[in-house]
Amino acid sequence: MVAYYPPMGWNSWDCYGAAVDEKTVKANADYMAKNLKKYGWEYIVVDIEWYQPSVLTHEYQPFAELVMDEYSRLIPAENRFPSAAGGKGFAPLAEYVHSLGLKFGIHIMRGIPRQAAASRSKILNSEYTADKVAVYNNICMWNPDMYGTNPDCPGAADYYNSLFELYAEWGVDFVKVDDICRNDNNEGEIRLIYHAIKSCGRDIVLSLSPGPAKLSQAEFLKEYANMWRITDDFWDRWGLLYAMFERAAAWAQHSGAGHWPDADMLPIGPINQVYGKENWTKFTCDEQMTMMSLWCMMRSPLMIGGELNGFDDFTLSLVTNRELLEIEKKSYCARQLYRRVNDGCEEIVWFAPVTDGSCWYLAIFNAGEKESNISVDISRLGIAPKKAYDIWLGTEETVSDSITKRVSPHGVCLLKLS
């Protein structure tokens, strides 16, 4: 099964926007292999517009000339990815990532390039050309590189099949498809992509973006994707993290082997490196621990957004806490027990058992603005633990029928009960 556990890796977007290059990708892969692989981190994902030669920042350049082969398929810009020269595409970079014991991923926009439609380019093994497949009034609102495709046209299936055959040849393990998750009438194109992956001869994780995905499509998404975004782009602002509690509570029941609601990337450490100066995450340490705890309790995929080579000791500790990361693999049926305001403190409590019944996880969040004592009556959960291990502090204590913890504002106490 593909993505039996929530995928864990690094994505270039938060740091480098559309301007990431081969040297940077390799440097982050080297860091992951040396420092993070043993903790379960494995995907290195090149985000948007790797086929655009002149991009410099997070900003897009509308209607720029993209690098494309004769069959309407975008290929890496050689000035940014020199190993792609000679028609090799991403195969050499994927091989480098694989040599480190890691997996390689890319970002694509849904649809077919506008310039392919304009030039009536061929589609491999198809009687159709790009202009016959494109839907000209179906354009991404924030990036005009592509037209949507008509899923009822056989040429659209030919196009996606040729696309994923190429990615399989390159050795791609993960594809993030953008401008598709929250779109109306998206199911036809998602099905085309799903079947193209199934027929390409390689296991590839399918990730859909951006959100928010519709809860009404939960069962469809579980059938046709491995992960899907439940939010728009997530950045280092408390308001966005606060809003994630409601999304997580709604979506957690749909987490399971092979299909994972995705709370988006982790903006930790240095981000926005592309602008030539370090821009450290604006999340406090407490907020970062809250984010990591919530993502793990709901079993979201974990994709690091910060420049790995700029991590300090605290940031490294966030992503190398074995007890924390084990929640993703050992727990099931996580749920929010309650959310309430008590004496001016907004308490949010999550609970999850583990599959073998040996322990339970309890997350006590303080979403309020002042430090507060928060008490949880664990006897009402039908369990009788003897010990509580604090996953962030690394301390252990005996427990009885209830637990009271003093929690910082925007902070968390994350416990393993046994």
C-alpha cells in the first residue's frame, strides 16, 4: 500500500517559492539523510515552477516561456537543474536523492500548459493535440501556466498517462498536484490522475492541493488520493494555527492507512530564504510545539518548510522527538474530547489510543492568552493509566483519576499514558 503511514519529508516552497534550484535541493537532501532519516523523514519535494527558467522569488511571472518537450510535458529548466541537460529530466536528481536512502517528489499544476494549447502540441501516443484537450475558460486564479483538461476527452487521459509515464521513468515517488483539491467539478481530473498513476508502473504518492477540501468529498478523496489539503497555504501566524483546531477535529476521523487529511507544511526554522536574508519563523516555541502536537495527534502528513541547513537545536528537537513521531504510526481513532472556555482559558483536549492497547496519548492545549491550570478527568475515558510521560519535557510521573497541568498560552502538554 502506498502511504501506509502519513508521509514525512521536506518541501521547498516555504523557503524558496518558485525559485528553488538543484544545489539547494541536494543540500537539503544531504541534511535529511544525515540528521533526519533515522527518525522516519524521507521525502524531498521540489515545489512549483521547476520548469520556469527566469523565476526569482515566490512571485510568479505570468505568461513566461516554460520549458516543454514536444509532447506538451513540462521539463526542468536546465539553468536551475543542470543535471536535466540532454533530455534527462529529473532522473539524475532523483537518483541522487535515492542514493541517500530517501524518496524524491515534485509539484505540478493540474492541467495542460497554455503554451502547449497555443502551439497545438502533440500528446504522446494520442490522436489528440493539446488544444483539443484544454478547457480554455478553466484557469488557475493565481498561476496562469495551465489550462484545465476535459476529462471526457480521451486525449486528456492520454496526456496524463504520458505525464506519469515520464515521472516513473525519472524515478519520482511523490507528486503534489496543485489547483485541484478545492476546485468545483474536480473529480473527473482527479480520477484521470489516479488512473495514470496506477498504470505508470511505479508507486507514487498522490497529494492534492490547496485546500480547504470539502468534507462532503471525504470518501471520494480517500478512494482517489493519498493526502489532500484541509487548509489553504499555512504560514507562521497564530490565527492560522488557531483555526486549524476546528479543521483537525472535523477531519481526524478520515485519517487511515493510505489516505491522510493534510494540514500543510510546517513553517519552522528559517523560511523565505530566497529573498537573500534569514527570516525565522514567527511562531513562538510554544506555538511550534502546539503545531507539531496537533499535526501528530490528527496524523497529518509532516512536510518541513524551513531550510534544513539553518536549523538550530530547538528546531531540530521538534523533528527528532521519537515519542512524538511515534504517535503518527502507533495511534488510531484520534479525536477531540472537548473544547471549552474555563476561567478565561480556552481548553482543547485530544485523545488517541494505540493499536496494541498498551498506552494512550493525551494532548492538553491552551488556546488562550494566559498561563492556566487545566485538569482532565481521565477516569471518564474508561482507562486506568499508572504513569504519564511528558513527551516534550521528557519527564514521568504517577497518575490517578485526573491530571492537572499548567500550560502556557498557545502551548501544549502532550502525554503518553501507560
